[in-house]
Amino acid sequence: MTVDLQFSWELDGTGWATCRIADNSSECKDTVSYCTDALADLLCALSGLYGPSTVQRVSFDLEPTEARWVLRRRGSDVDIAIYRFPDMAVSFGVPDREGSLSWSSTQPRSALSHAVMEAAQTVLRAHGEDGYHEKWRRYPFPVAALQDLRRLHLRDDGCQREHDVSLP
């Protein structure tokens, strides 16, 4: 298992973001559409891994492709699998195994949550809430989802890395 996890979320133009996740051996990079509240959905899915649920799914619309993230908690680690489906409009309810596995890794929950929170905070610092909404269009910046994940992460993970608690 690697602990060298990188995650970034960058707004590109109006209604698009580049999402990149990488470990020591490979990376996955997608251009995500604003058709879903993608960043909020990812933050909420990670928060869900702090409760009784051991599996969370997040779907990113790549217009028309779906990138489905399946997050499975195994103790203090998370198995991350990203599956591709050719058309998001028809892949709802289709089992994960029918998708094409495009990336996978196992990471400590602490490292994954921390990396995603840092990326969200970087977006907020760069654009502010109003700028985010102006660029993302359909959804506001997910302040509550970020706050909730940060609270759970600080409470349960014993993370020794620095945390920016000045933002929302």
C-alpha cells in the first residue's frame, strides 16, 4: 500500500473541472461536468466512510461517459476503484463490474480525506464562494460538506498533518 496520494480539483472554464488522483504507480485524470454536484458528492461520500457504511459511490458526469468512484472502507484504509461506463444517461443501476476499471488504489482513509479536503480548500481560496458558483454554475461551493468532512477527519483520524481550519 502506498501513502503518496495526490488529488487535485481545478475549475476549467464554465461548468468544467479537472479532477486528478494519483499514487506512486498510476494516475486518473478526468474532465468533470457540472451536471452533477461532483465535488460536494465526493466530500459527502468520504464523510459517509466515517459512519457504519463501508461502501460509498460517486458518479462524475464526463458527458457522456460516467466515471464511477467506488470507495470501500477496510479498517482504516479505503480501496478506491474508478470505473468507466460509456453513457451516464443509461448506466444508472448498472453493476460496477460491468464498467471498465480505469484506476484503483488502496489508501489510508486519513490520507484520502486530507488530500480531498486540501484540494477543495485550494479551490475555495482561489475562487471564493461567489467565484466558484460563477464558474461551476449549477451548484454553490460545498461549504457544509467540507466542514463535515473536516470535523470527522480531525475527530477520528489522528492526522498529524497541518490543517487549514480558517476556511468555512
